[in-house]
Amino acid sequence: MDDPMLRMLAADGPDPAHAADLMLYGRFVGEWEIENRHPGPDGEWRTVLGRWCFGWVLGGRAIQDVLYCPGINRYPGTTLRSYYVSSPGTWRITWNDPFSGSFVSQVGCADGPDIVQEGRAPDGRRTRWTFTEITDTSFLWRGLVETPDPRSTNDAEGEAFELVQEMRATRR
């Protein structure tokens, strides 16, 4: 790495004092091929291929990823997932795509073998992003947004969420 800022940002691995807790997202560190399924401009669902790379940053207390799907966007977006020692099991998540103007803040935590992240979209609707079917070599990510449509998927509390994107990832 020639860039001093990138050298300062990168970490060799998890902070040893909290390594076990940091593996909630740390298990994703590496490079993944993805099949990204989402509705196109006409409302029809389509699938594009892309890459998702995760790495340790900020002294090993955070995971940053870069997501790039050339069939959807011209430039990648990034997520920073920061572990907060003062609130064990809690992660603060920020997705940022400066080219589309997309910005989402969430809180993430384990939900049994899965991961659930919840927050609000810029329009105020609740968001729920999940990682499920997690193995050493694959996982399923789903993006859901709150909707008043009663035909949408209802969660355990009876709240309606609409699936707006899903990505199947396979480790490279």
C-alpha cells in the first residue's frame, strides 16, 4: 500500500482484546463473488454479478467492505461496521454510496446463527438487512424496507417488510 491514509486505515486482524465478539462480521473478511437480485427500472427482478470485499480497519475494531456490481452502478459503495465495546454485541453500521447518494445507518447484532441490522432509510421507513445461511464459503444477504402493504412479508411481530434486494455470496 503506497497511500499513507490507507495504511493507517487497514488493520492486520481483529483487536485481540475482543477477537471473539468481532468475528460476528470478521468471518466475512475476504473476497466474495455475488449474485445480486433486485428490481430493475421496469419493476421486473433481474440478477447481476458483482464482488464484495471485506477487511479489517480502525485498529481491528471495525470491518469495512466495498461492494461493486457493474450491472447496477458504475462505482462501488462501502459499509463500515464498527464494534462498540461499551455496548457488547452491538455494531453501528453505515452504508454509503456517494455516486447514487444512498446513505443508511443501522444497528446490527446476532440473531441466533444469523445477523440482523436495522435502521431507517432516508425517507424515514425502517430498514432491515439480514445475513442468513452463513457458512465458511457462502451466505445470503437480504435487504428489506418497511411497507404498509399487508401482502408483504410479515415478521414475527406482524410488521410488513418488502424485499428490495438479495445477494447470494460465494467466497473466492
